[in-house]
Amino acid sequence: QVQLAESGGGLVQPGGSLRLSCAASGIIFNLYGMGWYRQAPGKRRELVAVIIHDGTTTYADSVKGRFTISRDNAKNTAYLQMNSLKPEDTAVYYCQAGASGASYWGQGTQVTVSS
């Protein structure tokens, strides 16, 4: 059974930082691309960042220079380091694992940026 467990969300002031983690089980982790998506109230889910099996990364324009995606294949875990957070970054953040047509999602973690 595939499980993706996100953690690290919470309430942070504008300009602050958070690090999200996504611990995966039930998959051969190093074969999967890992992505972070987010969904704000009343909006569609959007891509934040992706890291594929060879470490290549892609970012949404809105987070470039502020967020960093990484992975530790030994720990079957992906990370999203979020710096210089803005109120518009407030959303539920979801972890996704994808490979060869298979796609799995975590249940999400809430990030709220507010003073």
C-alpha cells in the first residue's frame, strides 16, 4: 500500500520560513518524480515544484528564488524548504509521487502565512 505522509505545515508570519516533508512508503522511491502542489480556498490546485529521479527541479514562477525542493532517497523523503513566505502562499500543500503513469497523493498539510 502506497502512503505519502506530509508534515511541517503550520502558521508563520510573513517573511518567515517552513520546511515541509513528505515521507513515502510502498513505492521504489528513487524511481519516482516527487512534486509539491498547493490549493488555496476557492482556487484550483497548482504545481509548486517538482524534482525528478535524477534531481532535476522545476518551480512555479511565483516561488522561484524562495522555495527549494529536494529529496533524500535513503530516507524515502522529499522536502520543500519555503523561505520569505507571503500571505498568498497560504494553502493546503500536497505531496505527489509519479512514475510511468502511476500517481499518488498525500492528504495535505495546511500552511498559513499571516501576521
